[in-house]
Amino acid sequence: MSLPQPNQELYKKLFHELENESTYDQATRAGHQYVLDLKASRTYPSDESISELASFDEELPENSIDSHRVINQLATDGTPGTVGCSGGRYFGFVTGGYIPAGMAAKILSSFWDQNTASYVCSPITSVLETVVQKWIVKLLNLEPQTVVGFVSGSSVANMIALVAARFHILEKKGWDLNKRGIHGSPAIRIVAGQEVHSSVIKGIAVMGFGTDNIEYVDVDDQGRMIPDRLPRLDDQTIVILQAGNIHSGAVDDINTIASIAKKAGAWVHVDGAFGLWVRSCERLKDQINGLELVDSCAVDGHKTLNTPYDSGIVICKHPQALPKALNIQGNYFMDTQHRENKFYTLELSRRMRVAEFWATLKSLGTSGVDDLVYRLHYHAKLFEDKLSRIDGFEILNEIWFNQLSIACASDELTDEVVDLIQKDGVCWVGGSYWRGRRVIRISVSSWQTNEEDVDATVSSFKRALHKASEMIKV
Ligand SMILES: *Cc1c(COP(=O)(O)O)cnc(C)c1O
């Protein structure tokens, strides 16, 4: 053949790196050191550390760089710019830590680098997805025929559930959505509580339902939909409920609302991104009743369950709704009688998310999941106890699960306190706006949080309030 040979030197070097353990050791050692250092480090990088990230802004080098040097740069220059969100003093958004076995499984499965689309591509993935599906159904006490899809998080899980809902509703009206398209199809109504999560609204927008068409239902002082305020429902309606309000942690009255909705023939979806796991905790589970009436749910692994990031699941009671809505055919797929994962997610190729799900659940066991959920709640209650003793902080919500929304005497003071707490670096909390006031949000989502972390955080709150009060007085 007359073509010039590909670069042999690069090929030899890559083979050397593939076979040489030290690059991987370097990465896992740096990663593990990071975990060990986290307790004594700032929870959020300093402004200086963030500005030093500018060192990454370089031209792509012309020639290959040794993997050692590449990883070294990432570890040395990158680590100071990370947020310690898996540690015990990060309370921002709803950001879980991770269980060690889950992270180890993620590392191992990264080496496997499976394409999880189908059974033929990766038998182990199909087997584990089948097993974890069964475990989830049992943990959350769902109907036995329920299926789950492993997606990147609840944004996608919520949207995929709506995709299944839409397909299912239209199918019952004799309209094959995938063939005939949305144009001219029977109109679908969306009913949601006023405090529906932004990611659900995004999904509704992306799907073309139009956010102006959402029929919002009034909520109570904990952000729960008021059942009496529901509009008249019908069999072309999707009702979107919430298990875990991001400001209060409260759960909608699923049993009552789903009963009404099912009588009308509506589809009921529950966004339970972090809160659905409450169902698997003996002491808290009575907050979630009526899940057997629900058609679909979204829940994250990477929040409450503390799997590493990029892990959520869509749950659907109708085993055919997801595979039909997400149907994909190709002569080369070689489908089998086993689970074909591609019918449960939007992606064809994706990484093996189920590995960390499986390892996390197996490592915790049923009682460990229960303990984990309770542990997060316990430390949220501890925050309530300690903060409510400090003059100047008002907790606006009841502590249903792991969320606190805290206000100071004025919005200006609250914002200043958030800013000072963040600058202090001991912990990290975010600010928000709820029930007409600026608030500080605490979300206890990592198993690592202990009483010492709560105390250090409460001290930081006190210092910030003191300083902010002085500043605003002048
Ligand atoms: C976080 C969250 C989502 C979105 O989940 P992602 O995993 O971030 O995509 C949706 N709903 C609620 C209530 C959440 O807390």
C-alpha cells in the first residue's frame, strides 16, 4: 500500500501508557489525597485559587504530552479550583457526597469503558440494570412491573418521564406521536404546583408544551400543592407533583392528588430528585403515600443516595411507555430477549452509570439506605436546634427532611450574611428567595456531615451575622 504509515512513535508511547500502572496510580493517589485533605481545606476555593485557574487557558500543544504531565497539571493546578462539595461542610443546592464503594465502582467501570446501549454491547450492564431496577422497586415500594432508566440526573429523568407520558396519552387517543408528530395531535395539558422545580419547567419548554400553558396550582406555606386548588383534570393531562421541595423539603400530598388525578384518567408524575428516598427511611416514609398510584417518577442517585455525579433514574409504572416513546431500530442492533438499555434512555451510547448505583446500594444495604436518609435528616434537625437559639436567624420552613431556609431581619442583611459565610470558607451555603424573602439555604446531603461540621457551620453563621449587623448599621 502506498499510503504513508501513521505515526509509530505516538502509538508506542500510548501503548506504554496503557500498560504502565503509574499514570492510573498517580490519578487515584491524587484523588485520594484530595479526599483526605478535604476536612482541613476551605469548602470553596479562594478568589486567588480561582484566578490561578487562568493557567489552563493555553493553546492546544502541537505535540503529544506525556500522560504523567497531563495528569500532574490537572492534579496540581486543578485541585485548588475545585469545590469541596462531597465533604461534610458543603450545604449548597442539593449536592450529595459519595459512598466509597460507589466511587471505586465508577473507577473500575471506567476502565471497562462499556458501551451500555444493548445486551450485546455489554451483558454486565444489562444484568446490573435489571438487578438495580428490582432493588429500587423494592426500596421505594413500587409496583412490580415498574421499569427504570439510568440517566444523567433528574432534569433528564423528569423530561424523559414527560416524553413517556405524552406518548402514552396520545397512544390511547389513537395518535402515534412518533409517526405523526406533535402537529395536529390532541392537546396535552400540564398541571404543576407553583413551586415546581426549574428543571421541570425547562423540560416542558424543550418539549414544546410552552411554559405559558402550564396550569399552576397554588401551594401552602411549605410549598405543597393544595389539593382543593386543582383544576378539573382529564385524560389528556399530566399532573406533576413533587417529593422534596428545594426550600422546605416538603412532599406534596401524593395520595390525595394522585387519587383525584387517576379518577380523571390523568398521568401523574413525581419529581422526587432528592426527596423520593424519604420513602426508603422507616422513620420518615409516611410523608410519601400513594406511590402505587403514580405513573412516573424522577429521582437522583447523586443527591440523597450519595452516588458520584451523573446519576439519576427515570421510573415508569407502564413497562412499555418508555420503550415505545424512546424506540430506536437499526438492522445492526442485534436485539436480544435480555434488557436492551437503549429503550430506557435518550442516549444510545453512554457510560455504565449503573455500576456506582449497584455498588452504592450493595455497600449500604437496605438498612444503610435507611440510615443514610435518616442521618441527613438528623443533621438538618440539629441545624434547626442550634440556629433557632441564635437571635437574628428565622427558619422559615418545617424540617421535613434535609432542607432549611433561613432568613435574617432584612433581605439586605440576609444577602450580606450569605456573602460573609461564603468568604469565611468554613462551609458553603447558597442564597435564594422564598415566600417573599431572601433566604440562606442549607441542604444536608452528604453522609460525611457530622455534629462537628454542624457546629463549625453554626459558628460561621454567628460570626457572619455579627459582622453583617455591624456593617449594615453604619
Ligand atoms: C436537583 C433537582 C432537579 C434536577 O436534578 P439534576 O440531577 O440536577 O438534573 C429536579 N428537581 C428537584 C426537586 C431537584 O432538587
